Amino acid sequence: MVMNHFSGDNLTDPNWRTAEIIFTGNELLKGNVLNTNSQWMAKTLTSIGIEVKRMVVIEDDIETIAEALRESLRRKPDFIFTSGGLGPTYDDVTLEGVAKALGRQLEINSAAEKMVQDRYKLAEKAGLLKVKDSEKHMTKMASLPSGASPLANPVGAAPGVLIEQGKTTLISLPGVPAELKAIFNYSIIPWIKPLLGSAFHAERTVLVTGVAESRLAPVIVDTMSKIPGTWMKSCVLGSGKSEICISTTASSESEANRRVDEGYKIIVEKAKELGGIVNAINEESK
Ligand code: ATP
């Protein structure tokens, strides 16, 4: 894989907001569960013009979570997302870690309490549980760090949690992928999009056969320098094939498309000059 030699500054546009993501889960660290939330979050945030600067996976441990958050807050990203550990079980300690990092108390949030109660009543109607036996679990999921706002969870019991801390907005999401996606799409997208102003992401991918990656590398670096704000990287696929992905985020759709189209054209020309066979394998513009 060829990475460009530019610093992140090459890509930074004043319209871009930044994010860091902290995934919690011993099952992720042990390899029992594949961290599919990381790819989904990275793709989704990138597609709406938020630049993901860092992702980490850590244990379900209060002090570890608090320390990861403190570290992340020191870098002052616009958003910090956490994924996992909002449920009712003993190892769901994310909000305790968040409260510790921010020096806030966990307290019953009445809006969260209503959301949790409504979900448990539905589950009771479906014969899945008895509300009166679930008080402890319900109280746990309705206890948020002081000053937090709950985010409705359309498919599960634990609400997401949003906290403003200085310049950073901290958003905690459940680990269950369907719940994470539902809260993101239902509660976060409508709120976050107007904050972001205009940010359009575009991607094009070229498949080159018959040219060694080492010969493509200088072409990629040179092309990136000609189109500021554009990121290109190649991945070797084996059997003399390389995939070159061209992507950018710009403040207008036409500018984003112009950049990837120009990059695409140059890469295709140069790869052909080097004797390569070229195919477009995937085109995407969001
Ligand atoms: P729950 O209410 O189910 O306890 P939660 O928010 O506490 O939800 P976790 O307990 O951390 O979430 O994870 C629940 C399940 O979701 C895990 O067992 C795992 O199967 C899945 N999961 C957690 N994190 C991820 C992830 N990053 N990618 C994919 N699946 C995940």
C-alpha cells in the first residue's frame, strides 16, 4: 500500500469538523467480535464531511475509558463518539467512565427514564420480561452524567447520550450495530447535518493491471500535489493488479466531483503511459 507523504494539512478544509471514536469491548479485543461499527462509523462520518482523526479499541473498564476520553479531549476534536457499554449488564460501564473523565455525577435523567420505561413496557407486552423485575436495569440505563441529553433509540432500550464539553460534543452509542446505526440515523444525522454546513464527499476508484505499484507510487504522489485536498492511495490486489482510490471532501458537490474526476483522468493517462490496462471498478459520489 502506498500512503502519501503529505501531512493531514493537505486535506484540511476549514469546513471540516474532526472526530475521534472510542470503541469499548473486551470481546473486540479478544477477537470474538469483529469491530464492524468502526468501518460503518468511519464511512458514515466521512461521507457527511467529518474527518475521523483517530479510533481506539479499549477494555470495558471505568478508569481505562476515563483515561481514553481525557486524552481525546486534550486534542479538542469537534466530536468524540464512544461505541459500546450502555446496556444493563455489569460490564456496561461506559457512562461511569464518561462521568469520571468529565468530573460529573451519574444521575437519573427524566427524559431518558421515560424512553427506557417505554421500551420496557413494549417488551413486557411482547412477553419478553416483567417491568417490575427490571427496575435495576432500567435505573442503570436512565442514569446519565449530569447535563447530558438522551438520544432516542428506536430499536433498543439504552438511549444514546450527548454531552457538550467545551468545544467538543461527546456522543455515546450502544455497541449493538443495529442500535448504533438507528440512533445515528434517527437522532444524530438530523441534528448534525445543519451544524456541518456544506461538506460533500466524493470517491472514484481505478483498477490498474500490469504496472508495478512502485512505478505507480510517484504518479500518485505527483497527482495528489496537483489537486490540493485530494487523498489517493493504492492497494495491491495481487496478480499485477492495483486499486487506486481517489477521494476528497469539498464545500460543494461540483468541486468534490471536479477534484476526483481530474485525479481520475490523470491517473488513467499516466497508468496507460506506463503500459497498464485500466478499468473503473467503482464510482461513488455522496
Ligand atoms: P447491550 O444493551 O446489548 O449490552 P451495549 O451498548 O452495552 O448493548 P455492548 O454490551 O458493548 O453494547 O455490546 C453488545 C453486543 O454488540 C456485543 O456483544 C457485540 O456482539 C456487539 N458489538 C459491540 N461492539 C461492537 C462493534 N464495535 N462492532 C460490532 N459489534 C459490536
